[in-house]
Amino acid sequence: MAGRNLLDKVWDLHAVRELPGGQTQLFIGLHLIHEVTSPQAFAMLREMSREVRFPSRTFATVDHIIPTRSHARPLADPLAEAMLVALERNTAAAGIPLFDPASGKQGIVHVIGPELGLTQPGMTIACGDSHTSTHGAFGAVAFGIGTSQVRDVLASQCLLLSRPKVRRIEVGGKLARGVYAKDVILSIIRALGVKGGVGFAYEYAGPVLDAMSVEERLTVCNMSIEGGARCGYVNPDALTFEYLRGREFAPRGDAFERAVQWWRGIASDPDAHYDDRVALDGDRVAPSVTWGINPGQSVGVDERLPRPADAPDAERSGLEEAYGYMDLRAGEPVAGTPIDVAFIGSCTNGRISDLREAARVAQLGKVAPGVKALVVPGSHAVAQQAEREGLPEIFRAAGFEWREPGCSMCLAMNPDKLVGREMCASSSNRNFKGRQGSPTGRTLLMSPAMVAAAALRGHVIDVRELL
């Protein structure tokens, strides 16, 4: 009999019951909420005369709408202030901890969960945000949910879900200098497609993932949803355990050592069954840049943009639409594409290791004339660590703006937005039409180091040329 993978182990441990239709009533160990998808959920609870079932399993932060120039209250945007007030009132009434700016622990929900030790191996984790897959980097089964499901978790701590199949993606070899976790996940999405993961959970493995830090694994798992997967995870190992040691909400003392033993057992068995397997060569991964209007439309920085005539028939119309929107030409090199804005931050790449790599590039020059460059740490803890290391001074000296923590320009539900047809080099996760606030704005996704390099040159450049 074949062994079991992590998803099946965690799923079965949290299954309350199986329904006749094949779905599972799944208990949610950790529920994370923020100001955008929770107000309606709390309102629905009140309409149903229901209370939060397990408030100790829910934690809240403010991130999407918070301005990054200043967190001073009241917020300048009346709607944003109203959303924050609603979050404050709802969490206070329910007894749910809120990490607001005054707490000193505020940040993007998928940044603070891991850094506070809330995210742990073997958990089921849900949040009203599509990038909840981030938490899978710890060996958790984590997925984004809609507002009505936020209500369901608040009311019952359970969700009705279909068990996904599991695809193991092994990345072999070794990454070259100047190639990062962001390049790995963009390469995976390019290879498998933005719909390739539909119906699957992705288990990321292989020598490249083994060598990654926990923060790099967070970047890979973060964009599982961009590949169509329900969730993505990495099996927990010694790096995972050491990352969690001493974190505020992690077990302590003997309890931590007992937890480690259990966490080891939750990893996939050596002979685990998988519904599909894919292998990629990490030696061949190059710094990557999206050029189109979905995260699968990317190329290596040393490549030329694909020609629709060379693509399968089913993909040609999408390529032509992308070229029309982006105002780029097939067959041209992606290097040299001019930019107007550079954004470093988001739940994908707003951690301290991301800022360190970007600062390493930023110190090599000055932001090019006409380029607006922002650095937005993912949390107060990240900002404080960066300040201890002198990173804000490096960025400011190079001409970058250093901001307060928040989602910022990733999705532009705050004052940080593109204007008109601006082209943005972004370390975030989505390049959809209008994603960054302007209905005609354009986004090129890349690693934080690549964004910093583009900011210095005023156009897309291979960061390896600077390193």
C-alpha cells in the first residue's frame, strides 16, 4: 500500500464528516481576516443571530485599504476609515485579536501570520483572500475563501470543500546567481499554465525547494493560485522548525519539541501517492518577466516575446489581446522595455529577505529620471528589522520612497495606484488589466531585485548584469 501525502494526512485529520455528494465538512484550525471581506460576513452573522463560534482561532489585521504614506487616524479616505472602524468594532465585540497599526504587529495578513508563529505545519488555514496559499510553505493546507465562507468559518469553524488531487512539482538542480524564488514560480506557471492547477493542490519539492529559505518558499506557495491550484505547500523540515522556534504564538519549551516530532510525521511519506508528477530543471531557470495580462505570459529576461503564429491555436487570441493591451511587439526582447513605476512589496515579496536583495541592487545607483519607485515593507516587524539594518537609508539614497506597511500598489485598494498607461515593474503577484488601479495601467511582474534593477535603468534589465 502506497504512503500518504501531506494534503491527505491533514485533510483526514480535520475532516468532520463526508457528505453524500463527496464533499468534506472540514474543520479550520486557523482563520485569518482583514477589513475587506469581513464586514459583510459579520453583518450576515448578526442577521442570523449567530455568534463567532471559536474567536480564539481567528485573528485580524488591516492591510488592503491602509494608506502607506501615513497610518494616522482618521484615514483620509472615508470609505477606508469606515472599513477599519467596522473591523475594530466587529473584532472587539467577538473577542478576536486585531493587529492594527497601534499594536505594532500590523501588516499584510500573509506576512504577519508566519512571522507571529500563527502559521504552523499540519494546520488547515482559511482567509478571505486568494493568496492564502502562501501559508502552505510551512506544510499547512491553506486556501482563500469568499465572503460567505468567511461567515461560515466565523459561525461554525468549518467549511464544505471538495478534496483536491495532488500534483508533486519537483525542481531539480540549483538556481544560478540572480535567480530567485519568484523566477521559479513564474517558470512553473509558464510551463503548466494559469489553468494547469485547476482541481489540484501543488506539492513543491526537489533540491531547489530544499535549499530555499522559508521566506523563499512563501513566495513560491503564494502564487499557487496564479497557476490555478487550490493550494500549494512544501513539506515541513528543519528550516521550518527553526523559523518557528521562539515565535510569539508557536509552542514553547518541551511543547515545541513535541510539536516538532508531530510536524515531522505530517510530511508526505517517501512512497506517497500523487495524482500527477512534474519535473523542472532549476539550472535552466532565468530571471523572469511577465509581459502580458496573466501570470503565465512570461519570458526569461534574455528571451524575446513570443510570436502568436508560433503558439497553439487555443492560445493565439490571448496573446494578441495581451499585445494589444500592453502595447508591446512580438519578437522583440523583453529587456529594454521602459517603465514608469517600480513597486517592491506585497504578500509575495514584501519580507525582509526580499528587501535585502532589492537594497543590494539599489545601492549600485540612482533611480532613473522619470521613474517613481516605492518600497513597502510587508509588516511593522519587517519595517523595524529593515531599519535596524539601515535598508531605508539605502533605498532613500538611491531615490526610492520608503513607505509604511500595507498591500499598497499590489491591488490599489488604497491611494497607491498607477495613472493612465503607466508601466510598472512590480514584485507583486498579478498583472491583470487594471490590477494596479488604472484601467489602462500595465504591469510587469518580476523579483524584487529585478524591480530594483529596472528602477535604476528606467527599463527592464537582467539583474545579473548589475550583480
